[in-house]
Amino acid sequence: MSKREQLIQELEQAPEKLVQTVLDFLHRVKATRKPHPLAKFAGILSDAKAAELQQTIAADCRQVDLHEW
């Protein structure tokens, strides 16, 4: 059972006053929640491009040359 289904099941059995309290809380959270500044970039890469980028980072960016200095 998903969390959503569990919540709905609990709300169906809850007194109306508690349902109203939960609803008010949900509305307050939604009204004050600000999107993350990087959220606009979510999903702009295809899965193939993202995998390629991860592979490149793993291969090239994690190399330390101890004799470089």
C-alpha cells in the first residue's frame, strides 16, 4: 500500500475536525513551500546523456596526480 493510500485510509476513519486540521496544514505547507532554485534544470538531460556525463565524471574527474605539484 502506498503512502497516499495509507493517508486516505487514515483520513476516511478520522473525525471531521482532524481532517480539517490536516487539510489546513497541507494548504499552509503548499503556500509557503518555495521551489528549489535548481528545480528548473530537472529533466533537461536524456537518460543517455546523463549516463554519458556520469561516466565521463567518473573516468576523468576523480583522478589525482600526486606528482602534479
